[in-house]
Amino acid sequence: MWHVSTLIAAAVIILIASTVHAVTGFGYALVATPLLALTVDPHTAVVATTMSALAMTITIGVRQRHHAEWKVALVAMAGIVLGMPLGLWVYGVTSERVLTALIGIGVLGCTVMVWRRVKVHGNVPILVGVGLISGALSTSTGTNGPPMVAAFQGMGYDPHKFRATLAAVFAGTSVLSLIGFAVAGQVNSEALWIGVIGLPVVQLGWYAGNAVFSRIDPDRFRKVVLVSLLVSAAVTLASALNG
């Protein structure tokens, strides 16, 4: 049946995305959202990515909780809360074709940010502003990571602190996004099934990502991730242009 093949494809996508995320500390939504948007409709892809991303960030958050900068995460979350209504409005009024294009453009722009290693100062106004952008992206396209990545890179966090603090922020963002989607009546059965499938799959991705991280040069793997994101953006934009 069609839904079985869809769930299998979703499981493979979630495994790839969670493996990338386990290695780099970010990138789950950047990989999962555009690929899921080619498997299911874009609106379902955004909700399903948010649900499965929550399982990924909780996994990292629990395992790395002692490394997280919780005060920084809370300040960023304040900005995220402010930005979420705007993103939810965009999500609700945008057509599937336009949303697909927005996802592709968002992924492309975020890829450039990561590639250029954009740095910012980690003061409170900047964190709130970055959080606002992240919150709007979270509820509109599901790709909320790169603004936070740029901020934490600029603050010079070591790998453990970087990954743990990102996980704390992303877990909170996913919870708030899902609440917003539920209130807006945007959570359907297909998104729920993909979210359920993602629970055990992200655990596999976590172990696979850690194994890769210990065996591959981080800079080389980062190039692989960037190429993958670029391909995802190009394919998604092509899908939007072709209707």
C-alpha cells in the first residue's frame, strides 16, 4: 500500500537526518524537511519533521545535559516564542507550491550560512533576535537550525557544549511548534505515523552518527553535509518550479 512505502521512505530519510545531526549537532531539519517534502505534501513534511526532530533533540539533550548552557538556551527560547506566531501564520496561508519553494530557498540560504561560518556576538539582544528568526522558521518551514548554529559558533562553544545547548533549544522549539500546529489543526494522521516511526529510527541515527564522528575527519564530513544540503535545496526548488 502507498502509505507503507511512504513510511519506509520517511524512515530512511529520518535515519540519514539523525545521523547527520548526531555528528554535527545540527542539520536534522535541513536534511529531513526538503526530502520529506518530496515524499509527502510540504505541510505534512514540516509537521512530521518537527515531531521526529523532537525525538532526536531529546536523545542528545538527555545524553549531553551536563554540557548545555541552559541560561543561554532560555534567552534564545524567549525570542523563539516571539517568532513562532509569524511563522505559523505564513504556514497557514501559503500554498503547497510556494511552501516547497520557501523550504528550498531556506535550505539554500542556511547552507550558505553554515558554509561561510557566519559568526555573531552572543549577547542577549542578539540571542533574542536570532531566536525570533529561528521561531518563525520553525513553524513555517521546519528549518530552524542555522540561526542558532551561527550564534553558537560566534560564541566559541566547544563541540560538547555546542551540541548540548543546540539540543536544549531545539527540543524546546519542537515542543512549542507542535503545540502551535495542534492548536491550528495542522497535525494529520500521516505526520503522526512518521513521528512514531521516527522514535526508534533516531536512536539508530544517534549511534551511527557517534560512530562516524569518531572515525572521520570533521572537516571532510562537513563538506559532505554541505553538498547534501545543496542537492536537497536544488531538488526541492526544481520540484516547486515544476509544480
